[in-house]
Amino acid sequence: SWQADMWSVGATIIEMLIASYPFPEYPTLAMVVKFLASDAPVVLPSSITDPNIIDLLHICLNRETSQRPTAKQLLEHPFLSED
């Protein structure tokens, strides 16, 4: 689904920003799936400080799948539409 794709976009952005796997506390696919099914909060790395990137990541990594943006909506986010 596109909602899962938006989660992946968020995880990929984190990985690009920190140059390593974004969820080291969940090293296996089974642990990631368990984490995704839980209510545990998504904690962003402290090295990510830009408010626009943080907002973009929170939108992509929203636990409520129906609240995640479509690709078209995501392209309208201030971080992606900055000149």
C-alpha cells in the first residue's frame, strides 16, 4: 500500500541523513514488524535537528496509516518544496 511506502520513505530519509540503519534497536525484520505493530513511539536520532525534516519524518512515520500522506501530498511539504 502507499501508506507502507510512505513509512519506507521516512525510514530511507533517516538512513540517508545518518548514513546507517535507522532502527538499530530492531536489527531483524521480525523485530521491525513487531515494532510497527506496537504502540512504541518512533524516536528520531538526536542528530536530526531541522524542524522541516523532523515534521516530514513525523508525517511519514505516523503510526496511524490513514494519516500518512500520499506521494503528491508529500511533495507539497515545505522541506521538499523549498527553493
